[in-house]
Amino acid sequence: MRFIIKSLTDLPKSLKDPSNLKDLEIIAKKADKNKIKDSVYRDSYKHPDGNRSHVVDKLNEFYNYKCAYCERVCKADAEHYRPKKSVTGTDHPGYYWLCYEWTNLIPSCITCNREGAKHNHFPILGTRVNAPSFINGRLDKEKCRAFNAPLIDETPYLLHPEIDDPKQYFKFEIDPENEGIRLRGINNRGSETINICKLNRYELKIHRGNVIKDFVDNLSMVAFLNQRNNDAVVSGLFQMFNVFKQKSQHKEFEHLMLKEYAMASVWNFTEIVLPFVENLSWRNTVKDAFIAWKCSVLGYVEKMREIFR
Ligand SMILES: [Zn+2]
């Protein structure tokens, strides 16, 4: 999961079409969920690769073709963050008035959104909003925004990638069952988001582990290529650290939060990267080089050199 800035003015055409907005007024006033059309919130079209959606195409511009929850590249669906027709485990009618709301549409892979995972789940900590607000007899659009009151005061357990910075809610750790890397919530919203979207499912843990294993393999190549030259080894490792850090900033790559986390501190690197380095002596070399690289990135080495020059 990653924090995303989505333009509020660059909307898919179907969501700003006047006749669709007129229908939305009826849906909101009469609570008529039967009038909700997927041709508006999905707006599918034929493509040689199969059916595509104009709404998902627009979401992909901001989410780089990745699922908002698991950060895998996928053929996403336009998922309603707040379910439009019912809310699992409650007698809530669903947030029908948000069916065409841009801040309520999130790209999700089928697995994160399937029954048993996110689907119509939407547990909250605050007070549930049961009906739309109107102003001068028309739907109050500002109160339909996910980041505005009264919706924001619901304090949903599920993080919203355009409102909440996921880095404040998660950490990573080696899976105790040796199934790659698992995500851990550092507070109840983080933990519940993992539960709701099943973010510790087997294939995700293995895939995260493979991202780190590939990195560790690249580090090993440095030792292989520079066997008798310590300076060259350290310089090669610095280069690899820089490349991996740069990769954590490439929006189109998967698992950016994991990559950023791994490189953020010596503690994180020690927890989730070093255990994949099997040779103990090489592990110490990599750790020492990482500490030196981290200091150089932070400018400490230069400062110390200045002091003792
Ligand atoms: Zn997903």
C-alpha cells in the first residue's frame, strides 16, 4: 500500500456527465440502489485484450496500474472504498449516494476485493454515516468527499491510500513460518487493514520475500566480482544500495513500501534483509557497508572527515 495523490478535477467523463449526475440526485433522494449503473462507475469498453474500463484507465494514471491495497501490478477493478449497496455485519443500507464519487473509487485486484477479503466489509471506529446530506435540495457534494466530515469522522479501520500515509501504520518482518515477509500493523487501523484485505496471504508474503532475495543475490554478485579487493567490494555494495533505493522511488514498480522500509534504517535492514544473507561473514560485511552507506547518505562521514581533517 502506498500514499497516492489523485487529482480531484481530472475525472473520468462518466462521473461528470450531467445526465449521470441527475440520476445520482434521484439515487440519493430516494435511496434507490436499483438505479446505480456500472456503466457509470466502471464505463467499460471493448479492447483487443478484453474488456477495459475508462474509470480504471483514469485510476491507473494515478496508481500506476497497481492494486491500491497489495501494490501488485494487476488488471484492477474500480472498487468502492465505502460499499455502495450494503455493509457486511451491519444493517446499514450501503453508501449508495457515493456510488459515483471519485474519492470513493479505488483500483483493487480481484483477490484483495473478493468475498472473504474486502468485498462489502467496512468496519469503523467512529459514528456511522447512514444517509446523504443535502444542501438547497441537492446532494451536498463536499460532504461526499472521503476526506471531509462527516465521512472522515467515521474513522474507518480500512486505510484510504489518498488520505492515510500507510508508512505510519505498518512494519515488515520475516514470516515465522518461513513464508517470505509479512506485514504487521503497528496500530489497530494497520492491523485491521491487513485483516480486511488479507494482506498476509501466502502469495504476497512469498512475493515480498522474493523482492528481498533478488536484492541479496545482487549484493552477492559484488563479492563474486571483487573477491580480493575490499575497497571495490564496499564501493560495489554502495552502488547496489543506491540502485535499490532508487527502485523504491519508481512509481511503476511493485512493493515500493517494502523497498523503502528495508532501506530506511539499519534496524529495518537488519530485520528483513540480512536474514536472507546466508554466509555469516558476508552478512557482517554487508551490514558494516550498509551502516557506512547510511552514514554517507546522511552526510555523517563527510562531517566527521571535516572535524578530524
Ligand atoms: Zn490487491
